[in-house]
Amino acid sequence: MAQDIVTLAIGIPLLLLSLFMYGKGLLKGRLLLAGTLGYFLYTYTSYSFLSSYNTFFLIYVALMSFSFFAFALVLLSFNMETLASSFNPRMPVRFLGGVLIFLGVAVGLMWLGRILPASFNHTVPFGLDHYTTLVIQALDLGFVLPAGIFAGIMLIKRKPAGYLLGPVLIIKGITLLTAITAMAIRMIAAGVQSSFAEIALFAAFILLFMYCLYLVLRNVNETEGTV
């Protein structure tokens, strides 16, 4: 699967890099680790509920469980009282928060554009194919997109939750959007109907989120061993 390739080429190297930086006590490493674990949690949650049953089922469930608890523990390890002071006060929080809000609204409207017409017309929504329900859309609309909008608002207000969730969702967004784009390209290569507009949108978001990640990491104030 295309997402497996992205996991091997990007997810695992990023996990190893973030663990190395985390071991040095760097805040950047902790943020990278949280975002990367968020990607693995999303990936193996979708695998556990979306993939047809196969011999890897228990492995998917184990990876989902491990990712969830590791992700939760990393988030809980942040000192929310001092987190904001670890960032440069000149960090463009309005721009970063605006990007998160825009992505949440744009992707939400894109998914609703598939679901609502099908609901009103009592037809099968585009992309359902042989699946029994829209797992990805459920995860996005139920958790990821609301979290992104909330993080964007909190970041604009310079609240501690924004400084934590904002970078985490930006990092997660890069890995997630890369996987989605790779899957869409693979579908087209296999002759499966897909939306070129969505692929272009996801590719543009990848570049935008990479720039946002650069802005975040550039504005982290730290020294080794202080986190």
C-alpha cells in the first residue's frame, strides 16, 4: 500500500530522529515525537477499522494501542505553564493558527461535499467503494479537523494548548497529507477514478505545512537537556 511506503520512507525515519532529539532533552524532539506518534495512531486506527480482516489484524491493533498510549504520555509530559515561554514571542501565531483553521474548514467542506449529497439523494458516497462505512472521514470530522480548528484558535490567542497542539498537528499534517497524496496517486496509476483537484489541494497543503513546521522549529528557544 502507498501509505506503508510513506510510513517506511518518512514515518519511521522521522520517529527515529525525534526519539534521538527527545533523548537529548530538546523541545523540538518532543514536538516532533508527538506529531509523529499522532500520525502512527491515525494510520493504525484506520487500518484496524478500515482494512479487510487479514493475518495482520492483531498487529494493527497492537500498533494502534501502543501509538495511543505513547502519544498520550508524550502530550502529558509537557509543562503547560512554561511551554509558551519556550517559543519566540515574535513567532507568527496568527499565520500558523490561520493555516490550521483554514485546513480544518477546507477539508471538512471537502468531506461534507461527498457525504451530504449522497445522504440527501440516498446514494452511495464517492469513495465508499467496497467499504462498509467512511472510516477516514469519521476520524477527520470527529477528531482531527475539530482539533486543528481548536489548536488554531488557541494558537492565535497565544494559549498554552495552542503552542502544544498547533505544532503537533502541523507535524502530523505533513505525514498524513503525504500518505493521502501517495494513495491517491497510486489509485490513479491503477486506473481507479480519483479527484485531481483533491490531489493538487493535498500537495499544496504539504508544502504549506512544511513551511509552517520550519517557522515553528525556527522559533523554539531551548538548550540541550533543558526539557
